[in-house]
Amino acid sequence: MGPTSFTWFSKKQPIVALSSCEAEYVAVSLCICHAIWLRKLLENLCLPQQEVTKIHIDNKSAIMLAKNPIHHQRSKHIDIRYHFIQEHIKEKAVELIHVKTKNQVADIFTKPLVDESFNKFKGLLGMKAT
């Protein structure tokens, strides 16, 4: 839909996470739900998305967990409903891409930022001053 963001939502997580990895993993699962819904909506509008949906995440542990859940013994407590992420990664509907925390554009919506970071992220979102 062009080089800019056109949707965003915020939701309180339905669980109390025991680690930052778990919190990010749950957040990614909610994000993937939204992305899959948008893909299906576009398909119904006869505008199917051919390329993979890229989701930027700043937690390497959550990315590794999504790619190989068996390897992580400390994540057994995470509810099974969040593991559907793996199916969508295997189907190449979504791709998790690591981004450094200082470059996480979503922070503009969730954190107070210094002017320099705010303006940088605003530009990356495609917003322009009028």
C-alpha cells in the first residue's frame, strides 16, 4: 500500500510476561494476527499481497524462539496459542527481521523520545510537516 504506514494499533497484553522474550513473542503474535487479517482483507479486495510481510522486532531471543521453539527450554511456559507464529513463518506469509533497538520505529508510538529520534521515526513513517 505504498511506502508509508497505514495502520497501527495498541493493545494491553492479555498475560503477565515472565521475560522480555515472552513479552516480545506475545506482541509479535498479536502483530502477525493483524498482518494476516490485512493480507486476507486485501485478497478479498482483489489486491493480494504477493511478497512476504516483514515484521521488525528488536528482540533476538523472540526471533529465535519463533524459528525454533524446541531449542528453548526456558520457554515451555508460554501458552501454545502464541506458537502459531511458526506456521506463518514456514508458509512465508511473514518474516521476522531483527532491528536494533535504537532504530525501532514503533517506539514513536510507545515511548517518549528526544526530538532527533522523533523526527527520524516520523520521517521513516512517511509523515511530513505541512
